[in-house]
Amino acid sequence: EFFAGAVETIKEAASQGNIHAITALGICAQRGMNLKRDLNAAAGYFRKAAAQGNLYAKQQLISGEFQGIVSEEECNKLMLELIQKGDRGSLASMPHLATVSSSAGSISMLSIFS
């Protein structure tokens, strides 16, 4: 496959803590791209990247695709982090907030602030 050789390189970079490689492994596991489709594994990769501040990983964890894997409490925490980053003027967080607000219908914005 087109991407097959790259996965080993990505795994190596991820093992060295590269945040972009960790996020890429999450995407591969989420979509079944040269890795077995495994949402639990994808969530694990996204959690590692999110802990290092990766906005895309946070947005993915909040998405409805991970319901049942990511708790409502964790979703609310991640959403609040994205909102706070946006409030501090981070333009990078804005597309992620827009995507999350349109895809996370089951997440109550009020529960974030209560």
C-alpha cells in the first residue's frame, strides 16, 4: 500500500515522543490505515498527544466517534481547554472549536461551566 512503509517510520518517531507522529498513529488506528481499526488504541494515541497540547487530538477525543471510550468528564475537560485556549487568542484552537461544536451534539456546553 501507499502508506505502508511510512507507518514504521511514524512508529519510530512516536516512540521518541514526537507529538505529530503520536497523532498520526491515532489517525491510522482510528481510520484503519495500515493498522487494525481500533478506536481504543486511537484514543490512547490521541490522549498522549492531547496531554502534550495537540489541538487536533483533543478535538478527535471530543468527537462523537469516541463515545463510550472517552468519558463525559474527559470530554468536558478537553472542551474547556480548547475554549480557554481560544479565549487567550489562540487562532489555532478556533477551527477545532468550530468542528467540535458541530460534531459533539451530545456534549452539553452548560455542563462544562457547572
